[in-house]
Amino acid sequence: MNDKVIAMGLGLKKTLTAALLASTTLFAGLSASVASAADDELVVYSSRNEELIKPLFDLYTKKTGVKIRYITDKDAPLIARLEAEGKTTPADMLITVDAGNLWQAKEKGILQPYTSETLQKNIPAHLRDPDNNWYGMSVRARTMVYASDRIKPEQLSSYEDLADPKWEGRLCLRTAKKVYNQSLVATMIDRLGEPGSEKVVKGWVHNLAMPVFSNDTKAMEAVASGICDVTIVNTYYFGRLLKQKPDTNLKLFWANQGGSGVHVNVSGAGITRYAKHPEAAAKLLEWMSTPEAQSILADSNMEYPANADVQPSSEVAAWGNFKQDNLNVETAGRLQTEAIQLMDRAKYN
């Protein structure tokens, strides 16, 4: 190896080392900044976007004087960060979406149980962890959206029925890589078993009009344009599309009303295992289950309140009432691995 190549190698090594040191210093500085803020503030790690949580925290601070510092990121990085920080974490609370993610957080030991009469009263049993490590705070329904100019509602019935050959070439779906569909299949496994669920998922794949979409909105747009006739989405995506295109030909259909009910999931919250302010975090968690906070949490994203005594917004209520699946949502996490493997076997990707 000549001197020039050796010099280039040494230079690259020095550059990479400097970059690594700079990155480490930056992360350490951020952690130190957050930690110092935690001396007199509650710190929340949230996978919910800032525009969905800031109004809630601003109101709580106005009412109580308690300052809240929040950090937003995707679910996996936040959970990994809590694991890595361990006892040094500044976070007092984790807010995330989908019971599958909440279940993972519990399994990784980064949440602590908290039981109170307020939370037991306000949050139904099927929307909270059986061991009280986390509580659902808003509810999202995952159901069917269909083209009302081509399909009559009486032609639809259940998630399972979409595997019937009569829907061949008429179904659109979002990718199986998204946790929302993994959770739906996980609950199906609990009810139908793996063989029955795999038969349904294989039927879905066979009936696809085209390859899966990256998100619910694109799947609905395909239905609206005539590529397919029906899809499965979270209702708030339908609400967003309806705001943009009020004259759309799309309508909601509440699945499985003659059986298990519509598949529901939650966004939820729990107190971190090594919270520096567990009592203050508990008070915030309890307040988040009250009607005042529930309306903010649900209305900000066109979801349903977890507290059954609180009504949804008028625009959400206009979609009609439905029976929801009362299977505990923790099933979405407990059977997530099995669901992913099943979908892989069925070539649903």
C-alpha cells in the first residue's frame, strides 16, 4: 500500500472519529439540557405530533402551573431511547399510538404500573393494560371505506367477508408493514386462530386490485377513482379526506356489527419506570382521562374519546354509532409477532 493511500485512510479515520465525537457530544448536550429542565418540569416523550399534544399541555399548565417539556419522535426511537437511558432518563411519561407499541414498552420494562380510581372509572377495561402500566387516551376505529356509487352498504359485512371470491380484483389495502394492520390481524388471530386468520388474509391478498399502498389515504383515493371498490382504514384518515373533498363518493361502513364489532385501537400513555416526578405524572395522566382533556385529545385528530362518558366531535358523531370490539387492545401487542409471521406467509407485504 503506497503512502498516499495510507494518508487517505488515516484522514478518513480522523474525519469519522471527529464526526462520531461531535455526534456523541451533541446527544450528551441534548440529554443534559432535558435533564436540567426536568428539575422543575414534567418531561414527556411523545410519538403524537406537536400540534396534537401542545394544546393539551398548554391548558394543563394554565390550569395547574405545572410546566411540561415534550420531545416528539417516532415510536421505535422513543422506546429505544428510554431503554438506553435507563435510570438516567429525564422522561416522566410516554405517549404513543397503537396498543402494540404500548405493549412493547411494557414488555421492555420502561413503564411502571399506576392504579387509581379515576383512571379505573374513566377508561374502560378493554382500553387499558390489565396490569395498569398504560391507559388508552383516545380511540381510533379501523373499518371499511367503500365507493357509494358502485357498492351498496348491504353488500358489505365483515373483515372476513372481504376474503370471499366475490371481491376478487375489488379490494385495496395498506401495506402489512404498518402496525395498524398488524394489530387488526393480531386480534383476528385471537378470535379465529392462526389457520382461520391465515385463510382470511390469503383471501385478501388474492382479491387485491393492485399492490398494497403505503398509506390509508392512497388506498381511499384508489377506491374513489375506481381502481377498487373497498378498503380498510382508520376513520380519522377518512375524516381528513372528507374535509378536503366533501363531495367524495366514499362512505364508511362499520364492520362486523353482527359479530365481534369494529376493530379499535388506542393512543395511550404511561408513567415511565424511572420517572423523576411520578406523582406529578400521575396527576397529568388522571387529568388526561377527564372530559375536558378527552375532548381535546380526540377532537384534535378526529378520534373517539376513550372515556365513554365523553361525546365525540360533531363531525365524528355524524359518521354514526357502532359496536366496537371489546377484546382487550393489548392483544395487538401480545400477538403482534404471530400476526407479522402470518401476513408474511400469506404474502401480504
